[in-house]
Amino acid sequence: MTVSGSPHIYGDQTVKKIMWGVVIATLPAMLVSVWYFGIGAITTTAVAVLTCVIAEYLMRRYLLNEEHPDVSDGSAIITGMLLSFNVPSSLPWWQTMLGSIFAIGVAKISFGGLGRNLFNPALVGRVFLLISFPVNMTTWPVPLSNRWVLVDALTGPTPLGQLKEGLANGETIAALKVHLPSYQDMFMGQIGGSLGEVSAIAILIGGLYMLYRGIISWHIPVAYLTTVAVFSGILYLINPAHYIDPLFHLLAGGLMLGAFFMATDMVTSPMSHKGMLVFGLGCGLLTVMIRNWGAYPEGVSFAILIMNAFVPLINKGFKPKRFGEVTNG
């Protein structure tokens, strides 16, 4: 363990407390996803969590040669839950398993385990699934349709998918808004999408809980959401017929989930507050750019992973002054 120089401040937070605090924060979104997608949400989450826990135990035992791997800290459970939040409830169970194994094995264990990974494991698993199974990863069940029976559910587009397709066909924003979900539905969750992106209010409740508990700080979420609002607002003012208003971008897709749960990952985000603001700014700019000009309708996962790669440089550029250091002037 590497310990920084004095002074040290004693705190009662432990890795296990922090991890289980995040697990508790995901419960509102989990309950909402179960309400809208039923048994599909339950099975997808259960498969992802169990696979992540088992995979981490086996890999730490036989690849990292740990005598008694302790997987009770909750980190593998968080990876499983966040991965399930980033996939549709209709994703076949074996594909969910593959994504979970990839997330733990490639994005976490290959770097040496907890605290050493460069990229967010759940997002790496999602991108792996998106590249490997693009059809299943972009097939979205309609909320409240066949929730409690094991049959193929009705499917429909996400709000961002509708927007992207409509603009590609030459439609204007005014014409598209007639068919897009209302902001109330997007806020409450009655829209198509992955498990963790359908209800902005559920994600906000979990995010506020983590802020209250001191698990995360406000810097990344505020910088991320503010940048998206400002950048998309500028585009909207320039050409409202082609660019939609900022509120849509804030409520649609996985932005809330990414801002509060994915970008704030302690291991893969900057250590200093100034670095966090830069990180959030970069995530916001990339998200809006990908959504408006990229091939995919959503850009949160790619934006956060790209900024994860810059975290070592951000940490180097925003090193805090050493205690007792005297600067010239």
C-alpha cells in the first residue's frame, strides 16, 4: 500500500462501506427498472451480479494467486449492477455473462484488481457487448409490456434513437417532438432504454444519497451536467430546427447514470477537485459531440472511457501543493 506524506486525516470510511453505499444508491433505479421491465430486469441483474462475483473470486484465486480472495467488499456487485444498468432487459443471459466476465477479467483483474484499473469495468463490458452483439444491445423492450412472463416483449426505440433516426431522414425538431416521449415520462421512466437510464428521478435520488454520504463529491456530476446543458444549449440557440433543447439531453439516455455512478468512480476519475472539473467538462463535451455528430445516438459510455484514459495526465497536471512547500513570490 502506498501512503502519502503527512499530514493524515482520520476518517471512518472504508472501501467496504463506500462500495456498499454505492450498492444502496443503485436500489431506487433497480426498483424502477423492475417495475417497468419485470422479470427481465431481475434476471439480467441477477446474472450480471452473480457472474461478476464468481468471476472475480476465481480470477483472484487462480490468476492473481490470492490464497483467500475476499469478494465481500461489494466492488464486484457494483460492477454487475452497473453493467446490468447499461444493457436492455431483453439481452440473452449468456451474453450478459460474457459481458460480466469481460468486465472483470479484462478491465479489472488484468490491471491487478481493485484500485488499479484504468477504465471503468462496467462500461468496458458494455462496449464489448455493443461491439459483439449490436442487434441485441440496441433492441429495447417497451416499458410495462409483458413484464412478468417469459415471452418476447414488444420493442421500440429510445428517445435518442428516435431523434437520431428522424434527423437522418430530414425531419425537423418540431416535427419529431410530436412523437418523442414527454419530459415527464423521461423524468419518471416510462420510456425505452437500458435498465439504468429510463428514470432520471431514480438516478437523482441515488446520486443525492451518495453526495449526502460523502461517497462522491459534486464536482464531476455538476461539471458534466452543466457542460452538456451549456453546449447543447448553444447548439439549440444556433439552429433550433436541427438541435434539440438542453433539457432533452439531460433527461435522455444514460447521462444521469453516467454523471453520478460511472464518471465518479474513484479509481478511474481524477483525485483533485480541479481535475474532477476538467474531467467532467471533457465528458460533457464528448457526450454532446457524439450524440449530435457521431454514429451512435448515445455518447456517455464512450465519453467516460475516453476521459478515463486522460486521468493520469489530469492528475499530473493538477498535483496539489506539497504540505510545507514554499513557492516563489
